[in-house]
Amino acid sequence: MSKHFCCCIPVRFGVFVFSLFHFLAEGVCAAIVWFWLHLALKGEVVDGNDWSQINNAGKISLGVIAGVFSLLALIAFGGWIGSIARSRALVKIYSTTTWITVIVTAAASGYMLYLVYSGKNFFKGCEVNGQQCEFHFKWWQKFIYTVSTVVALLINCYIASVIGKYVDQLDSENHTWSREYQPAKVAGASTYEPTYYPQQAQEVNQGLLNPAAGPYPYTDHAHRFGSNA
């Protein structure tokens, strides 16, 4: 039986939509960061910004970020393919990665909230136009930031749970299939116990309107296929 979320939407359709959105969003982010890395390596000057000023540590950071976004986009694409092909392996990888992303995002959001309420410098030695990179928000700005952060985390957790439900559904479907279509049971190293035993041969001229004495041979428990359909 298929699982649903939001009362009536199948979880398979949810995984299809979420994975496609993640693939597009993370793919765009990866393309942007790769472009920034290209500008830094070439030392380009764009709109008055001199990318040659980025040191080696900054270039390495851009490369790592671009690689992470590219990997996440690839996994999301695999989840999208998995939702179409009903592949448990691909959807399972996508589900696990989504939960890891949620946990990392929650930790980063908690640290950002700490900085917002403490007003401390988020990078040691960071300055913009001669001013240190400190958080100075008004109370209503802190409230909006807090609410938006919590809501975003709850939505991400819900999306991850929907993907996990689809993994459970695929597990259940695979278990049902293997149970209904399993081969004959093995009794020993080379001996099988068949699940069907043919009836004894009947008289050649015996017809349905002239049955042999006794019960009809295909109504017993071992041979009544129609009752098990």
C-alpha cells in the first residue's frame, strides 16, 4: 500500500518533485561557485571586483564548496531517477544525504543564531569597509531571522521524512514481492520441497459432466489455485 503525505499526495510524487528541485537548485549554486573559481584562477576584474586578490586558501575553499554542491546535485539527480525507476538504492542514498544535510544545516543555523544574539564577529579579523564583521540587529530583525530559520529547518525535516517514507514503502514492496514469488523451499543440500504436487492421472474419457466418484480433485487445499488469487 502506497504511503502519502499532506493527506493525499503519494510520497513517490513528493520524492520526484523534491529531488528535481534539489538537483536544479544545487546545480545552479555549483555552476555559480565554479564560475567564481574560474574568475579567481584567471585573475579577472568584473564590475570593479578584482578576483586576483583571492589568495590560495580562498581558491581552495571555492573549489571545495563547488565540489560539494556538484556532489549534492548528482545525488539529487540520482534520487530523481530512483523515484521514476522505483530504485531503492538510489532513493536510499538520496534520503541519507538529505538527513545529513539537515543535520549540518541545523548545526550551522544554531551557530548563526548564537552570533546574531551575541553580536560577535563571525570571522576573526574580518573587516568590510574598515568595519568588523559583527552582527548588530534590532529585536524585530532577530525575531524574523529566528522564525525564518526555525521554519526552514522544520520544512527540511519534513521533506527528509517524506523521502524516508518512500524508502520504507520500497522496502515493504520488495519484501512483499520476495515473499509471494519465492522459489521452492530447499530441504537439504540437493533436495527441494515443491509447493505443488500434481494430481493422479484420471480416466481419459472422464468429462466434467461425468465426474469420477469422490470429491473433485482440484478443490483440495494444495490445488485450489483460484482461492489463493
